[in-house]
Amino acid sequence: MSIPKHYEIRVPALNLLKAKGTLKLNEVVSDLGEHFELTEEELSEMYPSGNGHIFYDRVSWALSYLNMAELLDKPKRGHYTINETGIRLLKTPDKVNHYVDTKVNERETPSKSAKNKQLEVDINETSTSGTPSEKLFSSFEKIKNARKSEILNMILSKTPYEFENLVVKLLQKMGYGGEIKGSGLVTKASNDGGIDGIIKEDELGLGRIHIQAKRYDFKNGVGRDDIQRFAGALLGAPMSKGVFITTSYFSKGAIEYVDKLNSATIILIDGDQLADYIYKFSLGMQVEQTIEIKKLDTDFWDAMKDNE
């Protein structure tokens, strides 16, 4: 048979993990290869670019989507196990794909702008009727959005301290603190005064950016009260500059409060923006593949004589 699509792999993957318990990715690939009766040639078939085996990549995507839909758990890196939700859903296997797609879409933060939502509509419209360039862009956006969901999911699996350390590293990666030695600091939890981290903008530390980091579940937003407490903590701080970062979203009241704030400058970064910055500045990310799109150099060709 031909190599199955990633969505065709989801139900067999759930059944496999239900039968065998926790498995490594390579074990899932091997067992599913037998399930689909793939030949050695099919198992070893690579993308035209030569970057990665097709079946391995599709299994990895299937597991990733199942994990994002909270049907699978990852007890440790590279290991997958089915949870109670996954077992219950397997009783109606024909509903699995719809459930997964719905859950993955729900993970988009409520704060996503109308512009981004319109972009999603445009991308979906071009998926079937667009030009090759539009389809390439569509694929890029889909992969990027999937990676951003994985980023947020990974952050939620780490401790609050690790998240605070992560956002300090991110701001440094974005250029804040420059080449100043020890420019980033995570404050001690017992005595942070509402400040989770600090970025020194100059050698003497006269200019500082104060950080508050909230590692919230996607459905739990940051409210006005949280921002007010952070603003209060900034009152005695030099320059009164702060960045409030969350893995979830900010309520309308929180955003309005910051817009009207005069005593301090506070920048809000929600989960979608956070994942976007981590992706953009390659914090904890690796380049998987580089594709060059070329066009004719008109100056070069116009310099040649035309055939009369």
C-alpha cells in the first residue's frame, strides 16, 4: 500500500499505545510500519529534498497532533502514552480526526488579532486554488503554527522557574541587555516583590526592564488585577519599564488598564506572541530545512541581444 497520510495514522497510533503502553517514537514508527504492511522501500522513502523519511515524519506529526489534542501524554522526552481521554475516544474511532482538529484549533489564543484571523482564511482559500507560491506560503504558515503550539505545550511541561529563566533568555536573544555581562537575572522566588526577572540595559544598571512571567494554561487568561499588582511592583523601580509575559492571553480589562497607564510603561506579550518570538529568534529551535525560491535576474537577461 502507499504511505498513509498523517491523519490516517492517528487511530492506529492510539490503538497501538493502548495495547502496548508507553513507547518511544522509533518503536511507534516500527510497529505502525508493520501495521500498514509497508515495504522496506516505503519505510526508507525520503522526501525529494532528501531531508527526512516520509513515513517517520508523518508518524511524528500524527503523534504531535494527538498530544496537542491531549489524547496522548509524554511521560518523558521522546516517549508517548495514551491517556484516559484517548482511551474513551477510541470507542468511537470515526470521531478521532474531527476531535483532534477541533482541539488543535482551540489552542489558538483568544487574543489573536483580526488581521491574523483573516490571514488564516486567506491561507485556507489558497490551499486548493492558489498559485504554487501561495501554496508554499500556506504550508510554511501551517508548519509554523504547529511548531508554536508545540512550543507552548513544552513550556507548560516545565517548572515556573524554568519559564522565568526562559523569558529572560528570550529578551536577551531579542537584543535587550546587549553585550553587557550578566545582563539577565531571574529573581529569587521568596523575595521577588512581584518581579520575576530583570534585564540591565547598561553597564551600571541604571536602565532596567522588569519582567513578570505567568505560566498559565491556555484557557486561563491574565486579568486586570494581575497587571495592577505588577504595576504596583514597578512604582519604586528606576524608569518603571516592565514586560508582562504569559503563555495564555490577556483579558480586555488588562489591556485597557495598560493602555491608560501613565505611571509606568508595560508591554504585554501573550502566548501567541511569545511562541512567535521564540520561533523568530530561534530560542531552543533548530533549522530543519532551508528552501531557496529563485526568479530570473531581468538585468542579466535583458543585457543579452534578442533573437530577431
